[in-house]
Amino acid sequence: MRHAHVCGILFVVLLVSCVMPAGASVYFTSSTPQVITKGDTFSVSGTGAMNGTVAVWIIGRNYFDVRTVTPDRHGNYSMSLKPSETKKLTGGQFAVILQDPGSDGTMQIEPGKDSNGNLTVMNRGKIIARLGALQDISGNIQPITGILLSAEEIPGVDDTFLPESFFVEEPAVYFDQIVPGTDALPDQTSGEAIVITGTTNVGTENSLRADLFNRDMNEQVTEKILPVVAGTDINHWSCTFDTPGLQPGNYNLSAGWMKSDTGGMGIAEFSVVKAVPVNQPAQSLPISDAVPQLPPGLANLLIIGILFVFALILFTVLKR
């Protein structure tokens, strides 16, 4: 009886697991944490999609796109937006929402348009929400995300939605140690290695180009290709001019994205100055060198004279 009871429980658990939709996951690659830089590739991927084709909704200011992706037999899936697409995105908050079709493998909730060409959300061909024109979609993604999540409660709908959010930013390059209120870096010293560092929101698959310009001579000095290094909150870069560094003078350094059709450049100025000589403490001469020495004969004569005077004084005192 006990064996039969255990088997019955296992059968119920197995039955429930078969009818419940599989839990899929969604994640995306970002230029820096939670930020997609315009012009970077944007990839969405996930696991656990065992109910067939999934849909990925990407929604943001003036942007609305829904794409279907067929997972492999292990439930893994991926899709990408090319740089030519992401550079058209408007800055602000975006949502990426995974839609799993549920155990029936069919999506009841779909995007659509009304007779005026405005965007809608539909349940098996019936409009359940009107979103308006594409250009009217604001940077506030919460209302649309809420519409999709509430659609899970509609009777007969077993689709599930998993939302994530990210921000889209213009590409930017920044310098560390900028003097407040200026575009200048602290002075550098000629004859020493010079290291200039900064941050950027472009992804690590990119490189930056640094151009050094001598303002005094009105000419370019050198050009360097700089890798972008991943950081915890923002990515980093550095530009090094090895010893002996740079000649004294005034310079401009620009660092920017190598993609010619995309913005994002930082410029800073700095001066290279001569090394200040260190004052050496005066060396004291040895006593033997500092005090003039008497000739050996004269020294002996002086000692004899002193003894004679001392003896004369002593004789006079005793005689009295």
C-alpha cells in the first residue's frame, strides 16, 4: 500500500509538470552593465524554452519590435540586433520581454495594428490594448509591460511573460583626473612615462583611437589604438607614452570610437613640463680639510713655547 501511495504521488507530480509551461529565462549582453550603447550589437538569449517558438518583445521610446525565435532541442535560443539597428534607437529606458507560448505551443497574445495603423496588443485576433502610433511610445515602458503581464490572467491564455529592462545611451568617452571646471589634465613630467586613463560606455568588443596633437607645433605627434577593458560599473581605457615620455610643450589628446559613422569622442588638454632638479644638500668638508693644518716643525715649537710660559708662571708663583 505504501509503495502504491508513493507511486501515485510521483504520477501526480509528473502529470503536473507535463501540463505546466516550462520556465524559460532571458538575458542579454550589454555594452556596460544594464546599458546598450547606440551602435553596439545587442544580443538576447536564454534557456529553458521547451514549449517551442518564443517571442522577444523589444520596446522603448519610438521603438516597438517583436521577433520570434525557435530554440534548439535543449531549449536554448538567441537573437541579435545589428549595430546598424541599434544606432537608430532613441536614448532612454527599454524593455526586453520574453514570451513563452505555454504547454500548448501556441501564442494567444500577439502584436497587431488597428485600422488606422496604430499598434495594438491582441488576444487571438481580438484587440485587448491600444498602444497608439509608434512615435507616441514614450520612454516609460511600465504601462506596456504591465499590459503583457496582465494578459497572463486572461482565461484560456497560458502564455507567460518574463520582462527585463536596460537603458540606451549615446556613445561617450571620458577622461579621469580632469581638473574641475576645465578640459585640462594635470601637468605631466618630461622624461617620465605618461599614463592617461578614462572610462567609456562602449562595449569591450570595440577599440578606441587616440590622437595626440602638439598645440605649439600645430602637428599630430602619434596615434594609438586602445582596447576597452570591462569594469564593474563602466568600462575603462588607458593610453601610455613610455619613457622618455613626451617633450615639454602643450598637447591635446582625443580618444574616440573607431566607428566612423557613430559619435562618441572625448578631448583633453595637458602640458608637459621639464623635471624640476632636486637640490642636493651641501656636503660638509672633513675636519682635516676644513681647519688649516700647521707644519709639523712649527707645531712642535708652539707646544714648547706653551710649556715654557706655563713653567715661568709656575716659577713666579712659587717664588713669592
